[in-house]
Amino acid sequence: MTFFKNMLRDEAGATAIEYGLIASLIAVAIITALQGVGNELNTTFGKVESDLDTANN
């Protein structure tokens, strides 16, 4: 019975899970932001390519 009481009082596992959740949320936010930046870069380089093709013809 003492073992179970000690397990209920031990918060180390809960803290590790909380840190894992925070890290995963940060990773999702970073991935989302980088996808937006990637799309903007794609658009910008596409426009530059189009302008260069127009200028060369």
C-alpha cells in the first residue's frame, strides 16, 4: 500500500509529460510558421523566375 501512496505523490512523471506536450506544441508552431515562410519564398522565387524569363525574351 505504501508503494501506491508514493506513486500517487510522485509528480516527476507528470512533469515529464507536461514538458513533452509543451515541446510538441512548440514543434507544431515552428512547422506551421516555416510552411508559411516556404510558401512565400516559393511565390517570390516564382515571380523572379517569371520576370527573368520575360526580360530575356
